[in-house]
Amino acid sequence: MKYRLFAAGALLLVCGWLHAQPQDAEAKRPVLVYTDIVSGPNSGGENNKGIYLSLFGKNFGSGGLGTRLRVYIGGAEVGDYRALGVARGRHDIQQITVQVGALGNPKPGMPLPIKVVVDGIASNDDLSFTVNPGRILFVDNVKGDDRTAVPGDIRRPFRHAQTARLSEGAWGQAGPGDFIVLRGTGQPWTDRGYQNYFLRTRDKSGSLPAGTPGTGPIGIMGYPGEDVFIYAPYDAKLEEGGATGAISAVNGLSFPGLGQWFTVTNLRVEGGGHDGAVNVQIHGDHWRVVNNELTAATAVRNIDAKAGGIVGNGKGEVWLGNWIHDVYCGPAGGGPLQNHGIYIDGDGDYEIAYNVIERIPGGSGFQTYVNGSNGSDTTGNVSLHHNLIDGVGKHGINLADGTRENVRIYNNVVRNTAQAGLRLNTMVLSNARVYNNTFYYTNLLRKPGYGALMNDWRLPLRALDLQNNIFVPSPGTELTGGTVGLSSLSGTIHRNFWHGDKPPVFDSYAQSGTLRFADPDRDLHLRPGSWAIDAGSPAVATLVKNDYDITTRRPQGLAYDIGAYELQK
């Protein structure tokens, strides 16, 4: 009997050990989350090794780039390793920068899986890179010379990215599939190009990469490891002649088909003019804006500033991993609160994730608003997830006029908002899915009638699917508010955690009690004993697979945790 007990115990120990190995390996597994570009040349440029590519994710380790840590594209190792560091957006996400190299000369136009291998453990390979013909145009604002510049030659760079004449500078040479690579020499880029923007995509577009010459997005990229600072501040004299900004598309209603398929990556941009730092304008389709630091601090002097970090509308928009901060609105910071961190003003589709949007006294952290003047009457198809929104002068997330269908908001942390954490102001909203977000310290202005969640317009039936969110208003302020408010007719409002006064009656299974954050001032991870643990609804499972940390799968326990974080078990 003793032998049998010992054998059974040993078997349990062995089974437990075997079960633990995949879990341990999974915990160490590198996770690839997004890339800055998705296509480019595998030859030409510096040392004939093609374009630079940055990969973003977790568990990449702390060193050994090119030895312990390797990158493969389509099964072939990349040509050169440039840097391992921290992303510009969320600082818990790592960045690897490589030069793609020949990659075994694969067939152009075919998506090739990307894989990161750390100490022999491979990452997921569901992201891809497509080899696509194109040139690399280096631009140096200290050593460059437009007269002697040679595309592809880092030793003979252009001086200007763009001039007032569209035929000059690197922009005059660039076409679909090409990349303009700016050097960070320590000298800010203060040039003014077409219509007094730093760069405006007035006369051309990129395209879908087809693997043939003359196709692919047009890119503007900061050289790896260098601080490329584009300084396009508010200038009253320039604004008298029309709107200005830093990097901008054109009005797609007036110039259809132009200013599309453009990539902006690895830059630091101050754009205090009317059109802000990055503006995709109207129908600026397929702009990929990744890993940039974007500010509008000089807009504090601009009474007409109505832009912010990233603004505009279009199809195929991908805005990932940016640090957007210090967006002001004049005069002297007391303007009409129309400068936002990210602002969508027309129809299209949008993937907005892994950004840090903080210190936005000029408006809301994220806003949608459509009034029919920008080519459409409504907007939708918005995926807003895994973002940090912190310290805003208006609302954290504002779904305003014309916001319609297919809105998905999940795994975001929104805190320290002057007004509402989440505000609704649309009459056409349909089944907006708002899952597993944490709204903390809202209505810091302590306005009567305002709430952590507020609604200012009559919502249609089934407008909102609100589940597994945490709402924590600032002390003494309301959980809900607005001129109209909410009711059970608004849709599915279920298993949200309400901290403060009595939970609202329209939540069909409202949760309350002890929250227990790790550090309410800095860290909103749940801690053991929180009543939000295992208290969430499983109905979110089709959309919410992990938590804000990305590497923590949901659920970890008997049920989903409420809020942006899942307690690891």
C-alpha cells in the first residue's frame, strides 16, 4: 500500500513537472506584437542590405542581439542587427531594429512570416514582411546636398525632405515603394516644404505592395538609433496664409486618390500649427503611423488650433505604439479644447493600439466626431485597444456626433481625466463593444452632472455593449451623468465594477466592493482579494483574449477579471 501511494505520488509529481514545462516555456516565449513597416526592399541602401525594420513585442531579453536573439523572415536570417531597446510608446514593450538583407532572394510580393528566436525559443509567426522593390533616399540636414544626392547612397544624402517646389528634394524623387530616411544629426529639422508644412503629400500616393516596381507605400522614417526631431511649431505669420502643420496628406475631396498609402515611423515631431503633428486629412487612406513621439506644445499660442497628435480619416488606418503628449490649445492653454491626442473626423476603418496618450490639456485623449463637413456623415469600424490615456483636459474617450457601428474599445487604461472617462454623444451608435477597460479618477474638475460614464444624447436601442469595465470617479463625484444619461434600453450593460456610490440600476449584474490596486497612483494591476477578480462576464471572449499586459491570457481563474488587467495565477 505504501509502495502504491509512493508510486502514485511520484506519478503525480512527474505529471506535474511535465505539465509545468510548457507553462514555463510559454512564460519565457518571445511575443511579437506589431512591426513598423510591412513591406520594403531587401537590397540597396546602406551596405546594400535593404530597408530597416523594427519589431515590437515582449520577452526579447536584455542582450545578445544577433547571437542569443535572432530574427528570421521567411525562414532566412536578417542581414544586419541594429538595436535592441524600448519602444517609444508603451515602455513595457521592447523594440528590435534590423536591416532585412537579401533573405535568400525570395519572390517579391509574397508575405513572409517573421519570427524572433530568444535562447532557442521561437515567437509567434503570425506577422509578415513582404519584399517589395523600392529605393532608400537618405536625407541629412547638416551634410546633405540636393544637387549631388544619389538615391540609395548614405554617403551622398539629400539636404531636404521636401521644399516649396514639389519636384525638389527627396520628395521630388520619391515614388511608390520608396523610403525617405532622415538622419538625426542633433540639428532639429525646421525646414518648411510645400504650403509651409514640413512635408505634405500633395502630388502623389503610394499603393498596395504588389512585388513589382512602382508599387508599395511611400515611407518617411527616422534613421535607426538617432533622434530625428521635426520642429514645425505654431507660427502666426505662416498661419495667416493658411493652415500649417508638420506631416500631412491633402484634402481627398479636392484631390481624390492623392496623399494615400503613406508610412510615418521612428520620428519625434512637434506640430503646433492648425493641422498638428500628423494629419491624414480627408480620405487619407492607408496611413501607417508607428513608433513616433508626437506633440503640439506650441499650440498653446494658437487660437485656431483644431488638431493634435494624429487626426483625420480614411480606410486602412493603422496607428500603433506612438507616444502622444503635451497637446495644448491656445491661447495660453485656455482654448476651446479642440486639440486631442487622437481625433477621427470621418468614415473609414482604424486600428489604434499600444499608444501612450498623456498630458493632453488641449482636449480629449481619443475622440470621434463627424458633422458632414469632412466627406462623410458618420464613422465607425474603430478598434481602440491596449492604450494608456492619462491626464487629459476633457474626456478620456469621447464617442461624439456621427459615431456609428463596429466600435470596439477594450483593454485600455484611462485615468486622470478632467471630465468623463467615457462620454457618449451620438444618436446613431450601434452595439459598440466596450469591454475590460479601467477608468480611474475621472471628473477631476468635479463638474456637477458629469460622471465617470456619461451620455449627452439620446441613444438608440442596443447602442452599447458595456461589460467588465472598472469605473472609479474622483472622490465625491458621480459614477454616471450627462444631460440624458443611460438606461437598460441602451443595450447590454453587465458586470461592470462601480467604485464609489451605489452602482447604477441599469447594470444588470453590477459589481462593487474592495478593488485593491497594486498602487493606485501608478499601477492599476489587481491584487489578491480584489472583488473584481473572477467576477467578469465570459461574453467578451470572442474579442478579449489577453489583458493590457498582452502576455497574460484571459481568463486565468474561474472567470474573467473585470478591468484592463487579469491577475496572473
